[in-house]
Amino acid sequence: MINLSEAIETNKMIQDENLDVRTITMGVSLLDCADSSLETCCANIYAKLLSCAGRLVKTGEAISRDFGIPIVNKRVSITPAAIVGASCCKRPEDYVEIARTLDRAACELGVNFLGGFSAVVAKGMTPADELLIRSIPEAMAATERICSSVNVGSTKTGIDMDAVRLMGEIVKATAERTKDADSLGCAKLVVLCNAPDDNPFMAGAFHGVSEGDAVINVGVSGPGVVKYALEQVRGADFETLCETIKKTAFKITRVGQLVAQEASKRLGVPFGIIDLSLAPTPAVGDSVADILKEIGLAHPGAPGTTAALALLNDQVKKGGVMASSYVGGLSGAFIPVSEDQGMIDAVEAGALTIEKLEAMTCVCSVGLDMIAIPGATSAATIAGIIADEAAIGMVNQKTTAVRIIPVIGKDVGESVEFGGLLGHAPVMPVNSFDCERFVARRGRIPAPIHSFKN
Amino acid sequence: MKKAIITVVGKDTVGILAKTCAFLAENGINILDISQTVVQGYFSMMMIVDVEGAVRPFGDVADGLAKIGDDLGLQAKCQKAEIFEKMHRI
């Protein structure tokens, strides 16, 4: 029987420490919507989304009310759109039309983001993949709720450097195309390596072709809860520190598991995975950076940051895996800059640089995330940054990603406000030495030796 | 049986339990267990209840209870028991 202190503990986590379920994301396969006519394809997509996910938002709200736990986002991910539109899209504008259809559906469903305007081109691009990629700047400008991602490499295939080079240009073009909104389009565009098929978190969510027709994936969160638990054992040894994180992660994840199973039951859609991630928000007390500070760093970026983050990430997984029947997605601590007040403070204090963030991405999910850089940064430099991150992912057999925003018209010393969950960010300096001749090479980087396991 | 857990926390005052119980009785909700403490004027109470026979939908019961809490300057919640059981029991 539950006792009073346990009931109070749970409610304190929810009320004072920002415990929430960050997202219920329904993955929907749109493979059966493909058609040689663009009009029919769009009509099929709209109808399928409404029939599969029509009750998602209401069900999420009902679960939230029954258990007294906030479910912050209700979202949808779809089959990479490049595949769905392959037979009917002849020009980039055709893919933009698909994006508009998806945006209308997202609006009607009441979900705040729909992910999967994506192409998976780890080894090479089909003509359809390239058309979709070239449509991204216009699609991001023409829609409100659509998230786009491109997977440019994997441990098994190596890195498609043609796609990397193209994505450097596309990120720049997306920034330019949405410059009136501080290049906001780039906040909804992520370039990945080793992208998982079942990620519930935006902007990289898509419903991979290895998945079933529809699935419920849940992303949990709770950096504030971990921070509070660590405050209670301040100064303790590493064993106590790690055990505390593990136990807290277990409790957080059990809530996610409950919500996922309940959503699956009520919607009649199979449960996929729980994504064990510590996802911060700009709200005070909801910060991964604050955990690092509690572990003993003056600011993230100080020497010791990578070790502290590695420890945190590993303990979250160890606690979470025990608490859930299926784990997947990104599963790890997120270290976005603009979405975490502690990270913003660290950048403003001069403690945190892009290079240190890159090192941190070796030990946690996911990558260089929500980082504002000068608008004048060249497409080649952006491609170089993407290649570096992809190489870290490829060699370490982990997901890595780049979601950087070259803010057109802004430079180091200025800051940019994205609003809401996306937060605000100081523009960070980028290494200005040239990599043009490196990214201009054609072809792909071969898969690393340790990928040959057969 | 459909178990739910009611928690009421805040500054102690007269009639917290009386008002909560009256509300539950009106709504056909049976109380299975009560525990409460008052520490330095701070009231904490938990009830385990059976909402199987409730005459109103669960969400309305939770809202009604929250309102009683508001009127008394306290936080009153009614949540399905699974969230606590999942978190604290393997």
C-alpha cells in the first residue's frame, strides 16, 4: 500500500521539480499513401493522419488529468516524406505541397509538431531524396509545425559527403528564407548520423520503415527531479552520486512507462518505446546544466564537464532501462543551448564553446543542438561542422546531430529569441578557418573498420 | 475496485477532513484508508479511495476536489493510484 510520504514525494516531483512526460509521439506509416498523382497522395496523407491520430491530443489530455501528470507535447512522426512522395514529386515545389498538407493535418489534429519531412541518405541520395532536401528551405518557411531531418551517415554505411555538403547549403538557405523570424526555420531542421527509427523527440523524429503501421513512443523528462535528488546528497562520493541518479531515473521512467501503456491501450495502437532522455526547457529548474553544476562544475564547459556528463548519461540509462519494457529513441541527456537556461548562462559567462559542446556530444545524446551562430558563416563551414558531428556518431556507433541556426544579420555578441520551448540563444563564435577544399570533395567517407561485424 | 489517491497539503485549518469526506460521500466514493500528519502547522493528508461507484466522471471528481482545496487555501488532488504504485513499487 502506498504511504503518505511516497504520495507526497511523487506530487512534489510534479509540482516543484517540473516532472512531466515530455511527449507522446504517435508514429504513423504513410507508405500506403504513395500515389503517382500529387493530389491523390496529399489527400491520402491527410486522411490517414486524421484517422490514425485523430484522438491523440484528447487522449493525452485525459491521461494527464487521470494521473495528475503533465504531458507537455502530443506529436506525430511520419514515414520519411522523401519515400512517400517519391513517385509523385517531380520538383522541389511538389514536396513543399506535401509539407503544406502535413501542416494542415498537424493543425487539425492539434499537435504542436509533426516530424518526418525527412530523407535518409546515409549512403546515397535518390533523385526524390535530393528533391526533398532542396525543398526544405521553402517548406520550413511555408509551414508552422513541420520538422525536417536528414540522416547523412551511419556506422554501417559511412558518411554521404555529397549530402553533407548539400545540407551545409540547405541550412544556410533555410536561415536566409526565414530571416524575418531570426532564421527560425533552422530550429526545425536537424542533420543526423545514425538516426533512430523510433525517436519521439523533435526535430529529428520520423517513423522509420522498420516500424509497424502506427506506434506510440513516449519521451520522458525530469532534469529538475534529478537536480533536486542530487541536492540531498551534496558532497557525497561517486557511488552515492551515481546511485541517486539511477534511482531517480528509474522513478521518472516508470511514469513514462505507465503513460505509454495507457496511451497505447486507449488509442488501440501498439506501444513502441520509451525514450529515456533528460530533456531541458528554458524554464527555471528544468535544466541539464543545473545538474552538471550540482555535480560540481561552476558552469558547463569547465574541465570535468565531459566526465560529469558521461556519468550522468550512463546512470540515467541504467536506471531507465530497468523501469521500461522497451527502450529506444535517443535515450540520453540533451544538451541544447537555447532550450536550457543554465547552458545559456554558461555561454554568456564565456565558459562554453562550440568545440567543448562537440566534445560533450561524444558521451551523450545527441549533438550540437539549438546553437545560434553568426549569419555570415559559410555553407562550407556549416558542412564541416556537420561532417565532424557525423564522424563522432559514425565512429562511436551513436546518434549525433546538428541543429545550428546561422542567424542572418546577427553576429557574436548579439542574441536571438525563438520563443516558447525553443528559448533564446546568444550567437556563438565559430572557428573561421576554411574547410572549403575538404567539403568540396565528392563521394562518401567509408564505414569504419569496427562496423564489419559479420 | 478502482483505486485512486487523494492528497491534501497546505496550512492546517478547521474542517479539511470534514469537507473532503462530505464531498466524497456525495459522489459515491468509498474511503479505504486515511493517513494524515500536521507538522508545524502544515497539514498533509492522503486517502486511498475506491472510485468504482463514483456518480461523476473521474476528471470531474478531481476538479471538484481541487476546488474544495482552493476554497480552503490548500492543494487537493485526486489521481489514479497507478502513478504512485508504478513509481514506488516494482
